[in-house]
Amino acid sequence: MQHNALILLGTNLGNRQQNLMAATGAIRTFLGSVEKQSHIYESEPWGRGHQPMFYNQALQIVTPCTALETLHHIKQIEFLLGRERKERWAPRTIDIDILFFDDLQVESPILTIPHPQLHLRKFTLDPLNEMVPDYMHPVLKKTIAELWYECEDVLKVTTLDLAYQY
């Protein structure tokens, strides 16, 4: 069985564009096909200031993996790409979040789907709104475009004119 997932990549250490490319390649290797990619967005750090700006990019993937298997592979990819988990919202080489997985709703100590804070973050909503504005949030019952319009996040998010199809 194939599953559709929307995920978000984030990076603010090292060569950020290269980090996104490496993560996308690893996702193809370990998880399946990348069906769509948003532009790359540069954003101010959320949750903890005084650190480098982030590059973010949303991906739509098709995978034979379950949500838990996907999470396991994501953690492996983050480790392989140098992610160190020392403290919350610390600078990182790569961060990969599952935003949506089919229309699944999961709440457990290790995984929550849909991502519980995605509707509060412009750096997540901007790339999602570019790719899937009509996608319906299965819990909030609003489209991505509606969530984007209602979002009160004031942190700056800028679309970058970079090659983004890897």
C-alpha cells in the first residue's frame, strides 16, 4: 500500500541549500518518490531567536512505509546528515517533520499527526500553501490557504529564487 505524506525540511547550519538537497536525496533512497517540492523559503528562527536564518522546503512524498516507519527513517536521515539533538529549537543541519500522512490522526508520545503547530507557523504554511492550498487539515477542517490567511505569525518568511528541483 502506498501512502501520501507532506513533510517539511528545515536547516540553519552549514550549506543550507546542500543540506536540503542531501535530505531530499536520502528521502528518495529510504522512503520513496518525491512527487512535489516547494520553493525554498528563508525564515527567521521560530521559538528561539539569536541563531542563523532557516531554509525551509515542503515535500510531497509517496511511500510504502507506515507513519511510524517513516518517522524511523526520518530520524536515521537526520542522524546521517549530522543532526544533533541537544536542546529544543537549537540550530541544526537538518530537521524533517511529518506534517500530514494520508488523513491519519495520531497522538502518541513519539508522533503526532497532523503536526500540532503547523497552523501557527508561516515558515510551514508558506511552502504548503504554494504546493497544496486546497488540502484540508483533517482536524481543523480548514484548507491550507485558510490556515495561511488566518495565521498570526509575524516572523519574516521570504521565497528564495534558488534551483529547488533535485
